[in-house]
Amino acid sequence: MYSRWDALLAALVFVVALAVNLHAVPTTQFHRDEARWVHRARFLEQAANPTGPYWRESELVIGQPPLGSYLMGLGLVLQGRDLETNGYYDFHYGQDWNARHGNLPDPLDLEAARRTNSVVGALIAMAVYLIGRGLLNPVAGIAGAALLIPHALSIYLSSLAGSDAIVALLVAWAALAAMLLAQRPTWARAVVLGILLGLGGAAKLSPLGLIAPLAAAGLVLIWRGWRGSDEAARHDGALGWRLMALPPVATATFIASYPYLWPD
């Protein structure tokens, strides 16, 4: 499906997108949500004790699924920062009050978190190239990446500390996994797709909404496979059964990533 030239073009797309995203990091206006995302970077450390008291119900833990926070923590650590960041930004008060109480992120922590999402944004652009290439040809892949990379929203989300970029990346990877699964239905590819959807839900809940339609499509394909006897019908039936595996795999992945849910 893909060639060595596709790998080179995808790498080129990644480099260009990363350069664009990093260039925007110093000039992106601060958003108060960033303070909370940097604060929650400590989720990565707390994940080593998933049954500990930290994961009991609180506004901090249930406010967002944890994957974006894990990403922030990983980005800080890989860039030489630690997970002892700012305090919990209180939205009931203004920025000056939070600054006095130590709730604004250190500029170096904020830049490291933003650079983390710059890498994620570049991976999204690479995924868009691969999707366009897989659906049509390399020209379509380059065109898709060329539309995405300079887009104002793409640059903004790829130079801001948050979870929107990782959600988009996981959905794009899920699209690629679905394309590969449709091409050759195997249980391994179905499991990968389910894991990606579960991880998407662990960043923002919305990707979990894709599970039910895909499983419903699986039922239709199973019926088509049962009705026919040729190679295409057998392919449809095999694909349908594998799509039915998505709900349990995605749900298990989502729960495994979110220790707050374990007691229930």
C-alpha cells in the first residue's frame, strides 16, 4: 500500500509541520486552560500508583480524561523538566490572583508543554498525508497536508498546551488503522483500531462515539457475508466480525488508562 517514497514524503511533511508549529510557540497567547494542563502533568507520576488516594473523585481527576495529562507529563520529562509544576488554576479568580498564589505555569514548563503538542501536530500532518495517499495518491496526500499545516486552527492547537491535538492525532491514526483493516481484515488490525479509539476516549470522550456506528456497520457486513458466497462476501463477513470486537477492546483500553474508573 505504501512505498519507501511515501515514507520519505511523510517525513518531509513532519519536518515542515514541526517547524511551522514550533515557530508559533513563543507568540501564542496564553490561555488559562494551559495552566491546568501543565498542573495535571503530575498525572504521569501518579499513574505508577493507580489505586492510590490521588485518583479519588475530585474536580481535578474527573474534569478531563487523563491521556492529555500523561502526554504533558511525558513531554516535560523528556525535555528535562520535572513534574512539580504550578498550583491548581482557579477559574473563579483572574490571572493576577492566580499568579500571586503560584498557579501560573513556569514559562519554561509552558514552552515545553507547547513544544510537546508541536510534535503531535506534526504527526497529525504526517497522518493526513498517509490518509490521502492511501485513499488516492501521493498528490492527494501532499495536498491534504499542505492545506492543514498553515491552517490557523492547526497552528494554534499545535502551539498550545492541551489535549485537542492528541485527540486529533488518535482519530487520524484510527482512520489509518480502519483503512488497513478494510484492506485486509485481521484480528490484530481490529485490536489496534479498538485500542486507538479507546485511547482517543482517554483524551476526550468524543472518539468513543465512533464505536457504535462501526459495530453497527459490522452487523451489516456480517449479514452481507452470510447472504453471499463469493470472495467479496467472505471479505465482508470477516471484516464485520472484526468490527464487532471494537466495543470491548476500546472500552477496556479506556478503563485501563483511567484509574479513577477502576473502583467501579
